[in-house]
Amino acid sequence: MMPDYGRARERMVDTQIARRGVRDTRVLEAIRQVPREEFVDPGFEEFAYDDGPLPIGANQTISQPYMVALMIEAAGLQPSDRVLEVGAGSGYAAAVMSRIAARVYAIERHEQLVAAAKRRLQKLGYENVELRVGDGTRGWPEAAPFDAILVAAGGPEVPMTLKEELAIGGRLIIPVGLQQFHQTLRKVTRLSETQYEEEDLGGVAFVPLIGEQGWAENGRHSAGNPVPGRSRGRALPEGL
Ligand code: SAM
């Protein structure tokens, strides 16, 4: 018998997300609409509504549903917003955001993940999402400025380019920390041309943000400094 994904999704929203304090009705409604089972690897569908991240290939993960909800709520998405996501992975978070915001631009460094995410979004008819392969720490200059930017991987610092691509009043949500796989979720709000406000939202564990303004492939800070306290080769999932 086909599992009842609709019921599993309702239960997930109630028990994993709303009960933990996510109140934004736009976020809860969007998560109720998006079939998460379409975004996991074949064979993992039955775990799609479990309370954790899942593998999506290329050694990457689809984030824990609660973490997706928390980040989108923190970004305060509005229906007219233009949003950038760095680290599109399976395309799930971009799909959820596309049900709230006017337009979503999403960048992912792994080509195979972008190809799979594009297929899923097309199948679901989510036409207001644009996906591309690249290094998201360099932003998406042609589409900037953005009302919100979500980064789904952890970097050693907040990439300057992403701060500069925020509209005035725009919000950037990003895991930041000098240890890979352990960060603080940070919210950066652009108050004016030159002023930003920063807020810490608590501890998280994301896969590393790899790029020009993130970590280098070899685990070093891209600026060239060795990394203190790097946890070598141990991949904790995000959303712990
Ligand atoms: N939001 C995704 C989802 O809903 O499936 C989960 C993304 S996963 C936790 C983080 C992703 O960030 C990985 O797929 C990884 O390849 C990607 N990534 C890491 N550094 C990146 C960069 N500089 N630019 C673009 N993508 C990056």
C-alpha cells in the first residue's frame, strides 16, 4: 500500500515544527504543500518525514525539516520577496520558499544535485525558482539585491559579497563558525547602505560552505589561514 505522505506531512508540521516554536503561518502552510518525499533519494521516501537530515548524493544532505522551517521563519519571508539560497542541495528549501516568496534564486556547487533539483521542481510545476551551478559565496550579481538570503552550509565568516547583495532591510541567515560541522546560526539585517545588525540564533551543525569566501576544498579557510579545531572527516548532519 502507498504510504499516506499527506498525513505524515501534517504530523511532521505539528510535532516537529509547530510544537518546537515555529509560528509563522506562511512557513507552516508552505511546508504542508511541498511533498518532501520527492526530494530524497530513491529508496529513502519512507524516511522523508523523519526528524533529521537525509543523504542526497555527492556526500551532501537534505536538511532536517525543523531547521528549514526555523531558517525561513528567521528570514521573515514576505510574498513580494526576492530570495537567494546558497546550497540548494535537493531543492527542497528552495521549493518551500517558492511557495511563500515571489522569486527564488538558488545556487549549488554540485552539478549532479542541480540537475536532480531542476527535474523535481519542474515536475512539481514550481516555476518561480531559478537554479544554477556555482560558488554561492560569490552571490548572484545579476539578480541582486535580495530581500532575503539563506545559506544552507556553514562558513568561517559571513561572505562580504552576500552582505552587499542584501537590499536595505534585507535579512541574511547563515551558519558561521571556525569549526567545520559546528556553527552558530547568524541573522544579519542590512539597516542602511553601510550599517548591518547581527543576531545569534543558536548552535547548529551544517556541512561546510566551500568556496571563495568560505572554506577551501582542503578544509582551510579560503583566505589561506589554517583552521583551528577542525574536526577532520567527521560529518555531523545539520540541525542537531
Ligand atoms: N537546502 C538544501 C536542501 O533543502 O536540500 C540542503 C543543502 S545541504 C545541507 C548544503 C549544500 O550546500 C550542499 O549541497 C553543498 O554542496 C552546498 N554548498 C556548499 N558550499 C557551497 C557554495 N559555496 N556554493 C553553493 N553550494 C554550496
